[in-house]
Amino acid sequence: MALRYALLGVLSTREMSGYDIKRYFDRAVHFVWNASDSQTYRELRGMERDGLITSRLVHQEAKPNKRLYRMTDAGRAELDAWLISPLETPYRKDPFLLRLFFMARVSPVAAQQILEARHEELRALIAVGEERLETYGDLSKSSRPERLWWQVRLINGMRRMHMAEDEWICELLSELRSSPEEPIDGLLEDGAAI
Amino acid sequence: MALRYALLGVLSTREMSGYDIKRYFDRAVHFVWNASDSQTYRELRGMERDGLITSRLVHQEAKPNKRLYRMTDAGRAELDAWLISPLETPYRKDPFLLRLFFMARVSPVAAQQILEARHEELRALIAVGEERLETYGDLSKSSRPERLWWQVRLINGMRRMHMAEDEWICELLSELRSSPEEPIDGLLEDGAAI
DNA sequence: CGAGACATGTAACCTGTTACATGATTCC
DNA sequence: GGAATCATGTAACAGGTTACATGTCTCG
């Protein structure tokens, strides 16, 4: 259902086409949620069926026709109810962490390479976040300072989480580098205790 | 495909039934991946079809019959190839962060409640992690110290990430509490810049 | 002349969730 | 007597991915 709320949230600003929403997503929402084109279009139809949005067809010359979606009062109510609803279980499925769980199977050198790749990835994510924050700085000069209050804090929070992960990865790397000969054990046979 | 590798990883220690695997998952793998019973059994069948595991039926008195799965050489090769394969895109779908993205729609008081709930959740996760680390401490006294090398570091890493998130949440809370009257803006209409 | 913006979809498939079914044994 | 453990599944549905189809205009 989260996609539905993401779409409602974007549509809360103004009437948009599926294509507009997609662009908005790519620019702004991408780092907390995303969806393929086909899933977005499918979901929009479903939301219209359920009365959360309405649509009208707009004919265009020189461009393909488009369908503009607008949120209904029911949609607005649904979004606002979700925003203050109890948190769903915060259960992460992280393929990277899953990999580390079984890393004892590969050589320390191979493990190092995986960690280094993740380190580079995190560096890149952090850099992107910092760029975004700078752009925001410019924005708040020309406009009201409290524009995008939550968005700015969100990017900042993610930056901090990425930095925490990166520090951890770097420590793991130096542990691996300093003791390349130590034996490293895998799993307990009964999965006991951990 | 990640579930498949998680199952292969667990089966790399010994022959197990679907039920054993489930127990192992709940105890040990749960915090980086999980799956429902029915998905697990379905996936095991698929893995057998694809030659990654073999199974044999074991008849039991007083207990239901069971099917024991064992990894094949092909399965072992598949797992090891995955462990050193390039990282997939690390793209998070986080319903909590998605919520925050649209939080400007609700009152600061309601937002505070959401953040407090998350704070409690994180506190609980951190406590669980610390418990696990203690259990590990006991374990390494009785056994070889390098038992579960990766598992321990993994739990420690997650603890640190949770703590980073919690610090951020707490700062947000104090920002909200200290300026309850400030106007907070929502989204830009064109999703510009952020 | 080719790439990219504009614009919406279908079909097939894979992944994940929920509800249900079955039935003996053991422990409180 | 009721709950938990052991043990494996089916059926239906929801959520998500990938590949493909279509066609014009604009810009470099």
C-alpha cells in the first residue's frame, strides 16, 4: 500500500499526469521509494477505481494525449489517516547485510573487495546528499527559509545514517587488513544464540 | 533471488528440514531477511527443481514425516558466486522515511507522536542488539573466540546504524518541541531541486 | 540522423503475504 | 482442556519487475 500513499502525497500538491508523477518521483521521492512506470500506471487506475483520485483525458497536438489525475476528498482523508497511523514493523530486508551474514564462506580478500565496493557506494550516496543540501541552501535564500522543512531534514538524516554505515565498513576493512591470517568461523550448526 | 541465497546459506551448515530452516531463520537470520513458511516451502521446491538442493523423505513415528534438504555442488557454487558478485543497487524502500517526506501535512504534535514511536522502536532494537552481543560474549568464552566473526560484527553494525538514526530522530524531536509555532512548508509544486 | 522528451499502457512473470487445512504428542 | 511443538503444504491475492509496443516533435 505504500506506493499508493506515495502517489497520493505527490498528487496532494496539484493535478498531474502519470508522466509528471514519474518525473517528480525520480527527482524528489526516489531515495525513499520508487516504482516502475507500469506499476505506477496500474496503481493509478486502482486508486481511481477506489475513489481516491479522479482523472480527465486531455487531448494534445504534437504530443501524445494525457490523463490528468486529481486527488478527491476521500484520497486526502486516506493520506492524512496514513500519516498518523501506527508504524508498521520496521523490518529491513537488506541483501548486502544478508551477504555479510554468510561472508565466512569466501576468502578474506574477496570479502575485502565486497566491503570496498560498498564503501564506494556509500561515499557516492553521501556526496549526492551533500549536493542536495547545498542546492537547498540556495533555494532557501531566494524563497522562505522554512520551505521543504522535512525534506531537508530527511536528506540530512539519511546522510548521517550512510556515514555511520561507512564508518563501520571502514573499521571492518582495517580489521580484515590487519589480521589476514586469522581463521574466521562460519555459522553454528544449530543457529544457536545469535 | 535473495531468499534463495539465504536458504542456501543456511543449508551450507548441514542437512535440514523446512521446519529446521524456519527455526534457524527466526533465531539467526531474521534481522537481515525473512520469509513466510509458505514462501520458504515453495522456494525449496524450486531450488530442488533447479538442482541446487536434493531432498529425501524421512518417516517418523509420533511426529509428522519430514523432508530433509541437502545442498548440491551446484548449490554451493551458486552461493559462493553470489557472495562475491557485484552489489545490486542499494535502493531502500522505507515506509517510515516516506511518511516523513509528507509529514508537513499533519500538525507538529501529530508529527512528534510519530517520531516518538519510532524512537521507542529504535530503543527496543538497540536493546535487542546489545543482548545478542552479550550472549555472544558468553559464547566466545566457552568456545573459540573467532566463532561467528561476521555475525557479531553485523549485529554491532546494525546497532550503530540504529543509534545514528535514533540520534537524528531525537534532534528532530527537540527541534519540533522548541519551535511549535513556526510554519512548516510542504512540497514544491514542481518537485524542484530536492 | 539519432537521441531524448513526451505519454500510456499490456502481458508475463517473480516475489511476498494471508488464510486455511491436517493431526499426533507433550507440557502446564 | 488448551497451548505449543513438530511438519508440510495449497489457494488466492497483492506488490513489484522486465520486456515490449506505439508514435511525434525537438534539439544538437
